[in-house]
Amino acid sequence: MATTFDRITRDPKVMNGQPCVRGMRLTVRRVLEAMSSYSNRDELFAEFPELENEDLRQALAFAAASLDDKTVEVQNA
């Protein structure tokens, strides 16, 4: 399943080339951190009014696509 990330941009002049949302100084990593911090999307959008639902969807999809699909053994604590 091919995914187009038309809202995820990389520019060496913006945030040292880290993947960002729509060329803003808002990295995919920061968007993911915000999504994990705000359980309520309305609160998230109040804090980050420049974000749109499609930005969140693409940030999640981009992160998932960036992960390796290898199986990693996790030891129980």
C-alpha cells in the first residue's frame, strides 16, 4: 500500500532537514509527542491551531512507514 506524504516536508534550511508538517517549524516528532500528551483532540488543536486532522494522520503514517518491520525480542521486566 503506497502512501503519499504531501504534508510531510524536508528542507535542510528548516529544522536541520527533519521531517516537518507542511514546511512549518513543527517536526513530525513534535506532532507525535503532542498527540501522546493530549488525549483530547480539541485540546491539541487549541494548543496547535495550525494543525489539521490530515496533518495528524500523515504524521502517524509517516512514522509507521519509517519503522523497520523486523521482529525485536523484548525482555520482560
